Amino acid sequence: MSGDGSDIEHLATGTLERVRDGWTMEQRILGQSGVTVSVVGLGTWPMGGEWWGGTDDAESIRTIHRALNLGVTLFDTAEAYAT
């Protein structure tokens, strides 16, 4: 939120939407936590090591900044998932 009035938030049927500069990123409550996150998330695990053949730190930073600019607030940093 910029705090300059260019952002508008409103609650409608349990979904929080952020409207800014002509785009909308839908927000939802995460489970029963009460935490509001974007419906689109960014998986960041491959950014942190050599497992997938190495990463470019500058590209990773650009990707995170782009996600933030688009309204992404959910970042998945899990190393692995149990089956």
C-alpha cells in the first residue's frame, strides 16, 4: 500500500481485492489464519541453490520485484513437500 490514496481496498463476499493503476490482484484469507494473501503465489525454492542447475541472483531479485509490483503477497519457500 502506498498510503497516497492511489490504492483502494474493499471487502466483498470474503475476498479482498486491491485496485491500483488499473490492475486488480485478488486477495483471499489463508485458511483460518486470518492472514490475507494474493491468489497468485510465487514459488521461490529454485532461487536458493544449485538443485535446478544454478540460479542468477539478479534475475531472482528482478522476479521477486516484478511479483511484488503485480500485487503478489504469497511467496512459497518450501524446499520440498511430503507425500
